[in-house]
Amino acid sequence: MSLIEIISIAIGLSMDAFAVSICGGMNCKKLRLKNALKVGLCFGIFQALMPFIGWFAAGSLFSTYIEKFDRWIALILLGFIGGKMIYDGIFQKDDDGCVNINYTPSLIMLGVATSIDALMVGVTFVTDFKGFDIINPLSIIGITTLLISFSGVYLGKKSGDLLGNKSTIAGGIILILIGLKIFFF
């Protein structure tokens, strides 16, 4: 697999994390560098870890189970968090923090939900990468996702400032739509 192909895969895999990062940034009243870095690191680690798990588990019964439930997991996690954001946007008008990116359990759930597709990509890596050869593509995927997600938080913050309180509701709707996209496509 060529470097261009790996970078293309990395960019494609990071798009869900980018959209979720924008949602997180939209809901920040005060955005700090450490919060954006936390989001980028979380999504980057999960996007690198999931292909490794898929690569490692390929050929075993485990990959068959993953294929059966991966869409359901993403739909449930993103639907739950998106629903909570919509609820918070309607019933909680003042929030000084970031709805999801300051709350580590939510961030981890989002990291898992947005990287489920990377798990299946890892299964396809079996024929291309043996042993330590897998480290380079995983690193590229993780670093690409980190950078794209980090920038997504700042982009979301800018658009959230324009939307005001409606940004929490918009972010929740976007998360639910991402979950539905993963589930149906």
C-alpha cells in the first residue's frame, strides 16, 4: 500500500471525528488549548488503535462479531450523546464549559463511536502489513486524525459563537445524523 493510499485512508477515517470535534467546539463557552488537544489526542488514539485491533483480530471469529454489531454500537453511542446534547440545548441555557469535550467518559464514547469504521479498515490491512510494518500506517492515521480533530474544535468554536445557544441542539442533531449514516451506510 502506498503512502498516498494510507494518507487518503487516514483523511477518510478522520472525517467523522472532525464532524464530532466541530460539534464539541460549537458548545464551548471558553475554549482552551488543552481541551482541543484532549479531543485531538482521544480521537487520534482511537483511530490508530481500532485498525490495530481489526488487523490483529482478522481471520478470527472476533472479526465476524465486530461486523455484526459495529453499526449498532456507533448508532447507540452517538444517538445517546446527541440526544443528551439536544436535551441540554433545550433545557440548560447557561453552561460555562464544553458540553462533551470536557467530560472524559463522553469523549471516550465518541472516540469509540467515530472509530468503529477504522476497526474494519484494520481487517483489510492483514494482506498489506506484517509484524511491525503496521506501525507506520497506524501512526499516520492517528496523527492525521489528531490534527484534523484539533482544528475541528477551533472551527466549531467559531461557528458556535455565531449560533449561540442553538449550537448545542445543532451539534446533537449532527451526532445523531452521523450515527444514522454509520448505521445505514
